[in-house]
Amino acid sequence: MLLGHADLRQLESPSGVADLAARNSGFRRVLEATRIVQWEADPYTRDFTYVGLQAERLLAYPLGQWYTPAFWRTHIHVNDRPRVLEFRQEALREQESYELEYRMVAATGENVWVHDVIMVERVDDTPTVIRGFLIDISKRKRAEDRFRIAVSLGADIVAEVDIKTGEVVWFGQVDEALGYERGEFPRTMDGWAQHVHPEDREVVQAAVEREVIDQRRGLSAEFRVRARDGSYRHWTVRAAPRREETRRPRKFVTVCADITEQTVARAEALQHRDALAHVARVSSLGELTATLAHELNQPLAAILSNAQAAARLLDREPPDAAQTREILADIVADDRRASAIIQRLRDMMRRDTATREPVDLGQMVREVREIMRSGLAIRGITVSTECQPDLPPVVADRIQIQQVVVNLVTNAMQALDGRPDPELSIVVRRRKDEWQVVSVVDSGVGIAPSMQSILFEPFTSTRADGLGIGLSISRTIVESFGGRTWAENQGQSGAIVSFALPPERP
């Protein structure tokens, strides 16, 4: 190792010699503890004239082999060798120091990535010796390779589309992503469109034509694209025209991502939510038993009484046809009333896929009150409804939102058990932001502080026999339509549980 000026000054005293020796010894220990190889070489042949002990650890060759002619040159990876030799020649002529990264082949046959730091010593502008360090960076390179693989497998696939010729240039592993051989997936716009699901094809093509080509603005869309095995993958695509001077763009760029797993997971989550909602509706049947028995008993008793009266009228001589006709009309009306009650029950209990349709929240609240009227009356609960007039419809599933209101009213009824002069009101109003709010207000004991933060969590109930899924299901239903739920205490007694739904958008 060559000594610097400061080192030479230290050698002028015995203590300086000892200090320098100690310092060099510490420096060597640092080098030996790492995979950094100190070296010195001929500037033209690059044959080593000195190599640190760590060289054996780096490539697993005996130290003496490093000194053989052309060792460095022949152990550079064959794919990196032209680049490295050309760079070294240029740097030797023009630079005092330089760095580069390349692979060397170890004795085991594996590739070792090194970062080479080189310093050139010159005399009269002529290189006389080169010195440097070889630093093992294999771990970093392996991490970079893993990152590149992860990006290529899961990242976006980019395509540039020539609008006039229809030619598509893919950047990314589009063939591998869809199970095709390299270059097999179509490289034309028409060919690509033929692989889009028939139900999505016309919609996507029209959107691209309208938004990207005619309007020259960005587009985001989802569609299904056919893989080689015949299955369909769910893709999301973002497209934008290339910025050009002409009115109509010549090319546009698309960024495609495979979202099949997310789409399937989302569908499964919706199925699970619908299944749990169905369980909640069925479990609420017990709460409605008294109401349903009373509601059905009235028309059935009237039908029986009218039928008996009609039989007596027919026994007369002559039969009273006019009164019999009136009685039969009453029987028909009572039958229809009972049928309507059963139909409402069937609507609530059946398990259908959620739909999105205009829903009149005021009308829906009135239907719920009718369903639960007898149950509320049996408990002696005074009920009032307050619906703001002329409210526009919201977009939701009528049965599911009806279930939410039933859940809130049922919870309020339970909170009023044993309370003197129990009162309950259902309010429908529109806020300034045009969201519609449905609130169920009771005069019960209110919400305990310990329940405030977990009231809408699954399996949370203050009743020993409660499932604890009613409010949780209500929240997931409301949120699925873009709404939100909340609860608060009302003054000295009672609680207000509300949900809000956004306005219908064009």
C-alpha cells in the first residue's frame, strides 16, 4: 500500500510509526470484515500487481490466481465485457477517476455483481498505475431484479395506438399476462377489440372514439378481455391522446392493469354481505311475529265472518243477492289486504341480488310503518312520521333500504321496552347538500358511552339473545350505495340513529 504525505511525516518519530501501524491495521480489519477488495493494476493490461485478501472471499479463486495474466479481463461476464473494456479505455485517456458496475464470474460459476471504483495516477499525463476497490453489490442487484420481476408481473401494461393504421405497440408482458406465446396477442386495434368481451366491446370502442379521439381528453374504463384459455380477465384501462398540433390526434396511449383478483374479491364480498343481510332479515322475522299475526288475523277474521254471513243470506227464500254481492266484495278486499301483507313479507325474506333503482324514501318509510304498525301498537308505542314533501328519489335497492329502516325501528322498539309513555318518530328530510337523511328517534335510555364507538360493529348487542348484526348490516347496506350511518344521544333521554344517502346523479 502506498503512503501519503501525512503518513510520511508520521514516520519521522517512533510514536508516529506505531500510530500509523495501528491505523493501517485497523483499516485492514475493516476491509477484511467486508467484501471490499483493494487492488492495484497495470493501466494498460489491467493485470493485477496487488490484490487484497478479500479477493478470495469475493470470487472464491486462490489469491495467486488473481495475479495471472488477463485474469480480470477473462473473468468479466461475457455479456458485460465489451461495454466494460470500451468504457475503461475511454476513461483511462480522459478521467482521473471513474466508477462502473458489471458482473464477474466466480469459481462456483455464479455471477457476482461488483461496483468498481478506479483512480488513475499519471506522470506527465501518462497513466502509470491504477488503483481502486471492488465492492460486492450482488445483494442490491438481486433485490433490483426481484423488484423488476414484481413490476413486470403485477404492474401496468402500456400500449401506444396509431389511430390511422390501427397498429398497437405493446410495452410490457401483455402476452404473458393473458397466457399467449410471445408476440401472439394481436398488435392491431381491431385484433385487440375482438378479444374484448362482446358485452363490453361496443361501449369501450364508442367511449374511446368519443372521449379520446374526438374530445381529445383522458378516459378511464373497465372491461373484460379474453385470455388464451378462453377465460376472461378484468382489466382497467386509462387512455389519453398524444399532445399534437393537429385537431385530431394521430396516436393515443393506454395504460392497462389486470384487476381480476380485486374484482373477484369484491364480488365475493358483495355475496357475503347479501347473505348476511338475508340472515338478518330472517332473524328479524321473530321480532315481527306479533305484528304479522295481528295484521293477518284481522283480514282473515273478516273473511270468515263475511263468508258465514253470505252463507246465511243464500239460505233465505228468496236469497238476498244484493247483500251477498256486497259481502263478496268485502271478502275480495280483505283477501287482497292479506295478500299484500304476505307479499311484503316475502319481499323482505327472499334472497335477491341487490338492484339500483329510484327509491322514494318517504313512501318506503310509510310502508315500514304499515308493516310494523300492530307490533308498535301492542307495545303501546306512540309513533309519528315526518317526511319532507316533494323529495326526489335516491338510487338504492328498495328492499335493502327497507330492511335498514326495519332494523332501526326494531332497535328503537327494544330500547323502549319498560319505558313510561314510549314514543318513536321517523323523520325523512333533505340537507343543504341534497343528501336525504332518515332518522329514527326514540325516548328510551339512550346509548351508553361504552357502546358509542362500537354500535355499528358486527356482533355487538346489548341483548343477551341478540345476534348483533342488525346495525352492522345496516351500515354495510347504506355504504354500498354511497351513504353513511351514525348515532347520537338526544338530550336527557333517547337516541337518534340516522343514515344518509346521496342524491341521484344524471
